[in-house]
Amino acid sequence: MAGKFFNQKVKGSSNRSMKAYLIVGGCILVIFITVILIVSIDGGGSADTPDPIIEMQDRVLVEINGEIPDVSAFFRELQNVSSDDINPDYSGVNLTQIGTYNVNIEINGTNYRSSIEVVDTTAPMLATRDVTINVGESYDAEDFVTSCIDNSNESCEVAFYESGLDQDGNTIDYSSYTAEGSYTIQIVASDSSGNVTPAQSVTLTIGDGGNTGTPTTCRYGGSEYDSNTYILGVNLAAANNGCALDLNLYQDPGIQKAARDLADADTQKLQREVYNINVDREIPRNLDININPVLNTTGNGLVGYTVEMVLSLQYSDGTEEVIAQYYLDTDGNRVYSINKYNLE
């Protein structure tokens, strides 16, 4: 019995050892397979990670005394790059001075170059006032200005608006306003970058004021168009100032509507045309829309407007090139003085 019991005990011990070996071996196998899978997955993931795509902008325009743009503005295309890995260096940039400044952007140990071009494209803020003088006294443009502030913090240059016309197509000579009466004076302000404000109308009263007389001829009273002077006449049905509308209606949206509609329609057409001209797309385009009032010969009433469009390219060195300049007639046709790229 003892031997039998001994044999049974030995046999039972052997079975348990075998089970233990199998369990340990199974665990090792599971761990090995798990490690292989992890390594395989990690290796496969790394191999499938897409490469970063980085295309830089040559330059980013910033208005003088503005703010540093978001770093994304310096990339023409940026993919598969974490924002935490983008480290820009703006230490050499001076936003208070017009110029071009280098920007270094480090991404995962590689340096990329772009630049900030500080520009001034904003016209000054001009506030004006009416002026009354005695007969025989003189006046200049600054007399009509209460304040002029430019975003560059530089001083403004104030002047009489030289593009105003009378109904005969002649440039208005403000110095000729010396007789007693009330006159409309147009004032503009500019900065050192060539930005000019829209003309602002003010009233000059000499002596006791009153009308300066009635023109002997009345033209442009039925919204007709003069192809020689490019004058778009306004409807003078409400005229109460001889041969012209009251000057207080100069900025009335309803009176200006025909001129503004022409300018808006041409602007949309021009945007499509400019897209197709053979010019580097990185060069900024600037469109000046000049809706100029036309006064009667005595300067005391509004008879119409001219609509002038000026398209220019603005280069990084600060120079500007006018590539199209023209007037619009009542049908929206263009009368060119400059048309470098043969626009329609």
C-alpha cells in the first residue's frame, strides 16, 4: 500500500509540474505574440505616417502699426504638421516702420524663411468744417480742417481737390472764389505713402453769403452723358439753385445712385478680367473708384458726376504702376487713357 501510495503521489506531482510548464509556456507565448503585434503595429504606423507638406509664402502684408498675423498666414500650404512644432521668430520685425522684415520659422529642426512687409494702404481720417470770411480775406485748405489723423502717426498733407470739374469740363479754380457768396470747396488729405481720402465738401461763405448768380446756360439736366467731358448728368427735376441741384445733395445716395451703380457693375466685371491677366498673383492690385462731382459754372450747384476707375499694381519696393485708367459712360462702356493689358 505504501509503495502504491508513493507511486500515486509521484505520478500526481508529475502531472502538476507538466501543467505548470504548460501554463508558463503559454504565458510566454502570449507575451511573445503580444510583443510582436505591438512592434508590428508601431512599425506599420510609422511607415504609414504621411510626410509633412510645407510650402511657404514669400511675404505677408501687414498694415503699419498693426499686429503680427497668425503663423498660418506664412504658409501657402501646410499639412501633417502639429501647431506645437511650429516656432516662429519675429524678433527682427518692426511694425511701426514701413519695410520688409525676415521671419524665421523652425519646424522639427528645419528652418523656413518668409517675410513680413509692413505697408501703409490706409488713407488718413479727415474731419472738416465750414469757413466764413470777409470779402477780401484769403483762405487755404488747412482752414477747412479740424483734424487729420494717419495710421502711420505721420502728419497729413491737406489740399484742395484738383479733380473737380465745372459743367464745361474745366478744373475748378478755388482761388477764383473771391466775390461775396457761398461756395462749395472740396478738400482731400494724403499721407507719405500716397493714400488719399475721398474729397470732402465744405462750404466757404464770403461776406454775407447767398447765391453767386445763375448760370446763363443749363446743361446735363436730364441724366445725359457728355463724351467729351465724361460727365454723367443728374436729374435736375428738383433743382432749386439755378441750373443745378442744391449742393447739400452732393452725397445724397439717391442722387449718386446712377454713378455708383455704374462703378459697382464695372468693378465686378474688372475682378473677372484681372484674374486672367498675365501678372504674378502675389503682386497686390489696387482699384481706386473716383466718383467726382461736377459743379455748375458758378460753383454753387451740382450738375453731375464723372466715374473714373484706376487699376494699379503695388510692388514690394513701394512703387506703384497704373495698368488701367478710364472713365465710364452711361452704358458702362470704358473710355481708356491707359490700358496696358488690353482689358475689354
